[in-house]
Amino acid sequence: MILIKNAVLTDEHIEINDDILIEGKLIKYIGKDKIESFMKSPGEKADLKVIDAQGRYVLPSFTDMHFHLRNPGLEYKQTYKEASDACLRGGYTRVVAMANTVPVADCSEVIQTVADSMRDLPLEVIQIASVTKSLQGKELVDFEELMKYTDIFSDDGKNVDNPEILREALKKSAQLGFTILDHDEPETEMVRRNLQILRETGGNLHFCHISRKESMQLIIKAKAEGLKVTVEVTPHHLFSHGLDYRVNPPIASEEDVKFLIESIKNGHVDVIGTDHAPHTEADKANGAPGIINIETAYAMIRKVFKENAISMKTLAKLMSNNPSFMTGTDSHIREGSEANLVILSDEAWKIDSTKFVTRSRNTPYDGWEVVGKVEYTIAKGEIVYDNAGA
């Protein structure tokens, strides 16, 4: 049993100062009086751990809609265990893993391999499947068969360049009810093209890692038209501008960043996804695009949000509630709900990549100041990360 006292309990709908009691895998009670009455009642209250969260927030743990697990096949960049440890340290208990593995996750065997490999680790991984076989953009996967395992598909890392292939995939998404996560490069050109295809075919399209003002404007217009479209932005595209560090899409201009932030304030952005993409030093030296930020995402976003007067309720919505809903779960803080929670501070600190628990170090933000630490991560009622004991 875990009793969290004096916390600011926060999700997209609530922000209250109160206590929360966890028993087994579930939130048993919320509220000081109710918990006090229960604790005085007859019966054993075994193994009670009390956490005083004065001045700290309790949010639903984070779900990442855009994560590169690097397994199977690329363990030299990040192992399954390192991925789990890094996510828990960052407050994430659930991630959507991209399909650009070796072999590509275009069949049930690869998806099952990931499930088997993660079975004994606390991190929940939703392994998605590719849209096209081997990410080649030429032949669609067997959506009906793969929907026994996943209802999310993506060729992320590559465009679906052939418009007819995307057209057929979107038609299938409308018929079968799955979602396509869309990679766009060059960004605005491909966003424009793919929205037009969506208008003609229908379907469910999620835009990954949008970085530019014009792209976001097109997506906002499409939403107003009633198209089934959602949009994601990343920590690094909000945290910095004009930075010469290779990611896809590139880190954009200050004007772009300001518009993304205004789009968050105006309710147009659905998700903050990390696009956590581990690489070795040699891979980066050879031009591999990508950045690791699963361990720092909360602190990067909290700093941006505090500087722009964006609420913690909005942070919970974009990092917890919306991505959970989009992946089939309800993560709101309620009695009877599964206890997947994160305890957060507003402490300022500086990023030090040598302290990352994953082996890759591909970040341009060494020494940059951020705001907010993950103090505890709780998954299914168990403390799986404790900053004080890390």
C-alpha cells in the first residue's frame, strides 16, 4: 500500500491538493478524510509506504506516442532493459514503438518477439506495425492480420512516397478503424499532399513531429474541416530553435516555435511525443538523424510551459491523457483506476548526458538548464523509479 500525502493531483480535468491511497494495482481512495477513516478502520494495513509530496504534482504517468525501441536488431544502440529504465526515469510507463527495427515490424513474429522480450519489464510497449512491407513503400502489409496485434501503423523514418499506396492505406484505415502515424519530409510539402489524399479517401491520420508554422496551419485548417487528423509536437521542437543538430524534421526557426506554442495554448495540438531515437557516436558522425530525450522530456516541456504560462493540466493532457486515450486506455486520476502515476517537482537542474541510463548520448542539450524532476514513477501500483534511490 502506498499513501501519497499533500500532493497536487493533476490531470486534464482536475488540479486539487489532496492525498491519494494506492492498494494493489489500483487507486483505492482520493481524499484526506476518506483515507484517514480507512486507515483507522479495523484490518491490517500491511507494508504501508508514505510519501510526503508537499509542493509536488501527481499526474497520470506519461505515454509516448513516438518511441524508437531499437529492438529487435539494433541492441547496440539501446537494449530492452535500458529502454525500460530510461522511460521509467522519465516518468513514462507506456510507449508506442516505431516499426523501423531489424527485421522491420511488418509481421506478427516481430511484434510477438517484442512482447516476449518486454514481458518481465515494467514498461508497457505497444509495438506498432509498418504500413508497407520492409518500409519500402511499395506493398501494403496485411492490415487485417496485423490488427490482431495492433491498431496503429507507421513507416516512420520514411515517407510513404507513392500517393496511391497511401491512398489505399487510408481507405483501409477508414474501413478497419486503425490509425496511420505519418512521417513527412520535406514536412510542409508532404503534409499538404497527404491532407489532400485524406480529404479524398477518408481515414485516420496522425502527423508525427510537426515543427513548422505552415505545416501546423494546414493541420489546423484540416481539423476545422472535420477531417480525422491528430498532430504531435516534440520536446526538442519546442525547447530550441535554429539549432544545427541533425533531426528529422530539422529544428526550426523561432517564429515556428512560437507558433507551435500558440497552437498548444489554443488547443490545436493533441500529443507531445518524444521521438526518442538512440544512436551511437559513430552513427551520428555518419549523419544519422535523431535525438534522445525520454529521460529529459518532462523537464524540457515543463520549462517551456512555465515560460509561456501554460498550465500543468495542459501538460497532463498532452503527455498523459490524450496519448493514453489514443492508445486505448483511460489514464485519469480516479478511484478504482489502475495506479500508473508520476510524482513531479519543479526543481531546476542541468542536463548531463553522462548520467543517462540508456547507452546512447546523442543530445545537443548537455549543460542546458531545465525545470522539473521526476521524483517517483509508479506502474500498476508499484514504485518502479525513485529519484532519491536512483
